[in-house]
Amino acid sequence: MDLSEASPGRRRRGLLIVLSSPSGAGKSTLARMLLEADSEITMSVSATTRPMRPGERQDVDYHFVDDAEFDRLIQENELVEWAMVFGYRYGTPKAPVKAALKAGRDIMFDIDWQGARQLEPDFGEHLVTIFLLPPSMTELERRLRARATDSEQVIGERMQRAADEISHWAEYEYVLVNQDMNACLDRVQAIVSAERAKRSSQTGLNAFVRDLIGPAH
């Protein structure tokens, strides 16, 4: 009798994997690589008041909404977290998160420390928080410039914000220096595997062990 038979469809608790970093430190690339490598993880799609960029798709990259709709989401308690970033609001819809956890699926969040802090009260037992540090601030600025998508003013703003974001590194369970993307991916996968294997995550384990050794024990 294997664990899946002991508790069909409830083999383990779903994880909320928070991946945070200052802009340019590699979290978007790392998130994409992790999603491609692990079919059990899906990406949380945030609602945002930011305008859609070329190549982005509604309800795939973001739920693009106006300020009035975002206000409604807040007032009706339909967001698990939200924050203001560079003049625009970003938030995570509650319904998909609850559905994923109920089904025992893992969901990844590309959010900052503000969002991670807001998730803790309601979802702490599911939460896995990972912060990516750049090798140096010089390298972070080089990566921002290499993207060739921002003006000098925006790059300056991102560098100023980076220092503030990095100051919250100690609020995270896991902190990695992203010197090499593939090596960093390996470490994140190891973290996820370890979290899935925790006794508290295996919701069918009690029934499995009870059947394994019998009620006398």
C-alpha cells in the first residue's frame, strides 16, 4: 500500500512558494525555469493597475485592471495581499490560491517582502519564502542596463529601491546569492523537494502509517 492509496488526492499539503528579489536579480528568469522543470508548480497571476506592455496577455501575465476595479477587490476582501510598486498596485486574487491549496497543488508568487508578510497570517503553514541576492550592486546595475528596457531615471529608481528590498532579506526562510542561474535553480529545486517531504506537508502520512503497522501501535 503506497501513500497515494492511503489518501487519494491528498498526498501532501500544497505549498505557497514566494520568490523575491530586487529587480534585475533574476527572479523572473528563475521562476520561468522552475515552472518549466516542475509541472506540479503553477504561477500565481497577479492583478495590477500597471498598463499592459507589448507581448503581455490579459489573464496570462497579469489581470490588468483599472483603479476602480482594484479598489473593489480590496473592499470585498478578494485579495490575499497587495502592494504599491513604482506607482502601480499589484495584488494576488484569493480564489485561485484557495483552490490550489485545496487540491494539494503548489503555487509560486513573484512578490516583494510586503506581499510575503501579508501572506503569513492566513497561509503561514503553507508558506516557503526564498530571497535572491545579486552577487554585488555593481552586477545588479549591469544586469539592469543589459536589459535595455529602462531609462537612466528608471534604472536609478530601481537601484534605490533595491537597497530597501535587500534590507528585508532576514525575513525570508531561504536566502540565495544568484551568481549562476543554473546553480541557483538546483538549490531552489532542492528547497522545494525538502519542503514537500516534511512530515507536516504529507497530509496522508498518518493514515498510511496507521495502516502500515496496525492500530495496536
